Amino acid sequence: MLEPKHFIRGLALLSLAMPAAQAQVQIDASKITCEQYLLFKVADPRDISIWLSGYYHGKTNNSVLEVQAFKDHVEKLKSYCRANLQEPVMKGVETLLGAAK
């Protein structure tokens, strides 16, 4: 028969071996500020930039990715955000690139 202390140790070891469930987080991209974008407060800025690119390309039914243009746009957005910390990132994209509304 398994002693209670061995049972508890077994459960503890089993719980350590199981991967921790990650909480799903939903973010309203229209509310991400430039400060949050630049300081990694919501997610990695690269991930946000990729999502924004896909979002605006999808709105215009454009499936072409111009890698160098994307990199240039990200740098422009970062510069804009440094000067406008409280502005929404999406406003920066629309201001700089005339993104589809």
C-alpha cells in the first residue's frame, strides 16, 4: 500500500512534469499605445508589427509582402512612436502609411 507521504510526493512530481497551461490573452490592437509598443509592455514590437502588417494588407486584399519596405515601415513607426508615446500605434500606422480604414 502506498503511504500518504509517497502519494503526495508523487503528485508533486507529476505536477512539475506537466507543462503549465498558458492563459489566453486577448488584446485590442487599436488600444495599444506607442509607449506600450516600444517598451514591450503588451508583446514584442516585432510581433505587433507583423500583426499590423497582416491586418492592413488583409483590409486591402494585398497578399504581397515586400520585406525591405516592411522593415522600413517598422523603423518609421518606431520613430513616430518615440515622439508620440500616448498615441495608439494604429494611428501611427495610418498617419505614416495612409493605411486603409
